[in-house]
Amino acid sequence: MTEELLIQLMNQINDEHIVHGSCEVKFTFHDGRIEFYELTSHKRVNIGKGCTTVKDGINGARKSA
């Protein structure tokens, strides 16, 4: 793995602007060398205590708690 590859990967992760969440990097090797990588990000949405209404429910439906 080269320094250039790590810099490229870090730049892509920074472009995701993850404030709360995680990301996964999956490397695929062929003959001992990296063939490609996959970057997956997951963003977490906190629902605070005391929340009495949900403006946008599943599939955008409006409903209240």
C-alpha cells in the first residue's frame, strides 16, 4: 500500500463529512496487491429523549408520537 493510496483514501473519507457515524474500508487483493477498495459510510441520527413528535416518519409519512 502506497502513501499516495492512503492520502487518496483519507481525502475521500474527509469528503463524506461524517459528524456522527462510521465508515468502512474494504480492500480486495489480487496476487498480493490491492486491486480495488470500497468505501462505505454510515451516518447516525440521534433521536433525543423527550421528543414528542416525529415530523418525517417512514417513507416520509407524517405522524406524531
